[in-house]
Amino acid sequence: MNSLLFSEGNLIADFSNNINIEKKRPYYTEKTGEITIDNDNSESLVSMKNIVLSSNSINNKSNIRSSGDISIIANDFININQSKVLANKGLSINAVNDIEIIQSDLKGKDISLLSKEGDANILTDNRIGYFLLNGIRWLGGIEATNDLTISAGNNAKLSNLRFKPQSGNISIIANQGITVNYDDSILKNNKRMSELFNRDKELKAFEEALSIEKLNTKGSVYLNSVNQSLNLRGIGIEAGKDINLISAKDIDLGPRIISKDFGYRYWIGSQGVRWTEDKDTLWMYNSPNFSLVDDTYKGGHKNTSAEITSAIDPFEFWISTELIDKISSKVKAGGDLLVQSGRDLSGQSATLSSNGHTLLFSGRNITFNSFPYSTAPNPIGYDWEQRGYQLDSSLIGQKKLTLISNNTLTTQGGYLQSKGDINITSDGNIRFESSRNGIHKITRDSSLTNITHKSTEINSVGNLNIVTNGSLLFQATKLNSWDKLNVAAKGGYLYAQAQEEVLHETNTSSKTSWGGFGNTKTSTQNRHDVTNKVTEFKSIGDINLLSRGDSTYEASKFEAGKNATLTRVC
């Protein structure tokens, strides 16, 4: 039986060496693959007013609840494991060295975690599946109804956590690096070991894990990694006011990568096997190490549904094309959005938007590439089909959009928009590339290849200004300004490159003379269409294009409400 210390007033524990609070558990964590707990009825410390714990080091493996404030203070370290720390008012956790909070819930009006010289780590235990009595997977979480403040003298890491929407401000500052991530472990251990495999339940649990609530507040968000990188792959941040993401080194806002160990291969229904309910589905994420389900599919075919089904592991997980977008980072500010890196800023397939001014500044490179993925090969009899897609990035500043790079700047099939001015400047080269999509289909009598390109689109209600001290590449780019369109490649060439979209189709037919006993004649019909997708410059006002090197416009379209000037400076 666990003991309970209850106080109708303040509860204060002040010891010089250490405080250990631990409840008896009917299991050994290190020997258990699954744990079912009832942590709503296992409190060790309860106060009707305030709780203060102060010592050199503090270990807590029990639940603490207070109707007022909770303060946990250590001159060395604080370790909280498999615990609920619930304060009706403020929750403050302060240590000189490391703060480690594993598989725990923190709740308070204002939550403050301060590690003066060490790390601040708040994690869900990724080794074990934790379940509540109702069968729901228990993930670590932070619920601050007002402000959340985390400060670390070294690194700060928040991994696989649930966050509840807040009304105040979120501030995370680390003297070294900051990581907020969601890895494969949150997608595993979502069902009890005793449960039989159920596709629908597995899909639901998988989708819920992908859709987990991220940082969301009516106030502002401030993340600053003072001396190292800011790692925010697959992050979701939404604020009613301003968002500031600052790093002395790199900022990574790329998509959440799911490892090949999961074997994400999704199938379109085949001869009575309805794996996807007629929805287009994914074969892979972004792992170059993936091969097809069976290498014989490369140039060969499976002839029967049994052969096809035998190649499918029924315990693999799936993701639909409707859900793939959830792996991308999404940052949305009700006010202004600032993303500032001392070195590289990357946001593969990310969506960054604000109702005010969106400003991206990089001390080195800015890169917003697309994210490639494809549907499963569908080898039904002699038929084979695969589709390749891209998840593109979006950069939006309703009042103003500004991108500044001290080296190169690259987008790939992206979308840039503002109801005000758009200003893009770079000391190095600027590349507005297209992203490539494709369909490949083979049947017994035909084959089809269709390659298309998605343009980078830049739309400004105000002026659109693009200036580089290097060269400038437009690959089938669409530029549209409701005021002036000014483009200058001050240090090199300006190349508006057309992209070829290809449709190649082959159909074969056979005919036998003399009622099937004569010679067989085979005829083949080929169709090959090539269409150029070109760069378009449109402006209600003037269009001004300038380069120091060569200017090349491959079948480009120009549409100016006033004057169009193309200049080469020698």
C-alpha cells in the first residue's frame, strides 16, 4: 500500500541532501514491455494550499497535487518519472543542473522549468507502451493554461509530448540547442500486446499519433537556441500573436522522417483484397534505402492475387495520401513571424505563415525543397502502376514577406504569397526550381509515362522585388505582382528556363489471320507529346529585369500593365 501525505495548509519539505518520493509498483520497468497504470488514484503528496520541495537532489516517482502552487527546487538535479504533478496555480521546477522529466504529466496555470547549468529534457518513454485503465496510450504531456517557460543552461529537448492549447506565452531558451521532435516510438506501442491485429484500429491509432496536438497558444511563441541548432522537424506551432524562432546555427523545419524499419508500403485494392478502400496510397516516405516489396517487381509482374498478398506483411503500417501532409512542419502566427538562423535555414515541405510580416533571415543558405513520395506499385496480373508526387512548401506573410540569405536561396515547387510587398534578397545564387510529378503505368498491351512539373509561384499584391549578388534561375516560375515587378541578378546570369512535360504512350495489338491458324500480326502505336512549361512574368505596373551576365528567356511570357524593361549590365 502506498503512503499519502496530506495537508490542509502548506506542505513544505526542506532537506539538505536529497528527497526521494517513490510509490511501490507491481512491475519492473526495465523488464516490462507494456504497463497498465491507474495514476489518478495514487497520490503521495496532496496540499489544499502550496507545496514546496527543496533539497540538493530530488527524485519523484509518484503523483503530487496542490490547490495552490507547487515549487520543486534542487541545488543539483531533479528527476521526475511516471508521475503527475498537478498545480491549480503555478508550477515551478528549478535546478542548478539537469532536469529530467520522463513519462509524466505537468499541469498548472503557469509552468516554469529552469535548469541553470544543465539540460532540460521532457520526454515520453520510448521503450515501453504505457496504457491507462481505459486502454488509451499514455504519453507525457504539458498543460499550461497560461504561460509556459523553459530555460536550460545547456540543451533543451521535448520529445513525443502532448500539449494542450494555452492562453499565454510560450518561451523556450537554451544556451546550446533546442529539439522538439516526434519520432517513430510514438507510432509504435499503440495497442496492448494481448490485442489481436485489427487493421481499422491500427490505422486509427496511427493517424491519431500523427495528428497529436503540438504547441498552440493565444499568446506568443519564442524559441531561442543561443549557441547551437534549432531542430523542429515535423513541428506544429500556432500562436495568436508573434512567433520568433532564433538559432545561432541551423534551423531545421523539415518533415518528420519515419524510418524504413516501419516498412510503409500501402496498397491499392487487388482482386478482392481491399487494403485501402479505393484510396490512393503511399509506398514510401523519403528513404533512399527502400526497395519494392519484392525486387521481382522491377521489370517483372506478379500474376495472381495470392502471389501479391504473400508479399505483404499484414503487420506493416499504412498512411493515406490525405494524411501525408501531417508529416510536414506548420508554423502559423496571428501576428508577425520571424525565423532567423546564423547558418542554414531549411524547411522541406514546410508551411510558414503569418497575418503580419513573415521574415526569414539566414546567415548562410535558405532552402525550401519539396518532399518526394510515391504510391505503391500496383502489380495486379500484368498491370503495374505507380504515381510520384511532391509535398511543396508555402511561405505566406499577409502584410509582408521577406527572405534574406547571405549565401544561396532555393525553393522547389513552392508557393510564396503576400497582400503587401515581397522582398527576396541573396548574396549568392537564387534558384526557383520546379518540382516533378509522374505517373508510370504498364499493362499487358500498353505503357504510359506522364511527367509534369509544379512551378514555384510568387504572388504579391504589392511590389515584388528579387535581388541577388549572384545568378538567378527561374524554372517554369510564375511571378505575379499587382504593383511593380523588379528582378536583378547583379553578379551573374538570369535564366528563365522552360521545363518539358512529357506524355509517352505505347499501345500494342495483335491480329491472327485465317481464324486463328494463320500468321499473327502485331502492330504498335506510339504517342509522344512534349509541352514546354515556361516562366511567366506578370505585373499590373512595370516589369524591370536586370542581369550582369547573360539573360536567357526560353519562350517566357511577359505581361506588363505599363512598361517592361530587360537590361544587361556589362
